[in-house]
Amino acid sequence: MILGLSFILTSVVANASEYHTKYEWDYSKVKVVICDDSVYEPEDVIAAISFWEKENHTALKKVSKNVTVVDANSDHCKKGWKYGHILIAGPNGLNTSLYDGKCKYWYGGDDGKVVSAYIRIDNRAYDLKDTLFHEFGHALGLGHNNNNSRNIMYTP
Ligand SMILES: [Zn+2]
């Protein structure tokens, strides 16, 4: 759930079996929303979705490429969650001396499935692209990979 400052990635070589699915989504169509205090633009987020599509992660079939941007003062950005949404925002109180990015989940029902995810990225993150790809992996329900340092979900 946490990406340390020591996370450095030069290239991504991984196969799907190296991804560890921790959580599944409870929705058949997940929408992606960016708060306008985020460092990312819709095309950056679409690149992250495309990356995970190439990795052929099953959760991704549920994620819409129709990314929208909303006011950082909107209810959605202030609360951080909304059913069936992945939200991407700026640091918002993130302890930036510790983390480049963070992903938080909300669960619903008895089956423990994810109903909402909230990604926050520090605009001083070491590598903004890799940080987004990594945190988006968490938003899809993936945990860390501890073995392959070239895996985007690797965390030492
Ligand atoms: Zn992580």
C-alpha cells in the first residue's frame, strides 16, 4: 500500500504470475477520476491503464478508459471515495518525507471486495510515471512483489 522513496525502477519485466492479487473489485465498470490538484493529466492515467492492460491483469477489464477531471474542492476529492471509483489526487496531508505515493481502499459487503480506491501522489516523487503505475496496480487490488526488482510492484 505504500511506496518508499527507495523505489527505483529502470524497466519493467514481469509476467502476470508475479502479480499478487490481494483484493478484487466489486464493480463491473470502474470509473477513474482525477482531482485537479493531482500532478497527472488524463493521458498519464490512460497510459497507466494501458500498461496494466498489456500486463493482462484480469481486474483491468473492469476499468474504464474514460478518465475525468474534477475540482479538488468537490465532495468526491474531499472524501476520497465514491462507490465504483478510483480517485487520483495530490499529496493532501501525505507524509511526503516517507512516501512517494499511497493507495487506500474501501471495502463493501461481507465478501471483502473493493468498492473504491484513492491514490495520492507527492508531486516530488522520484519517478512520477513509475509511481503512478505502481499505485494504480494497488488500486486494481495488487499487493507487492518482494522478489523481482524489475517488477513494477516490487518493494524491498
Ligand atoms: Zn506499494
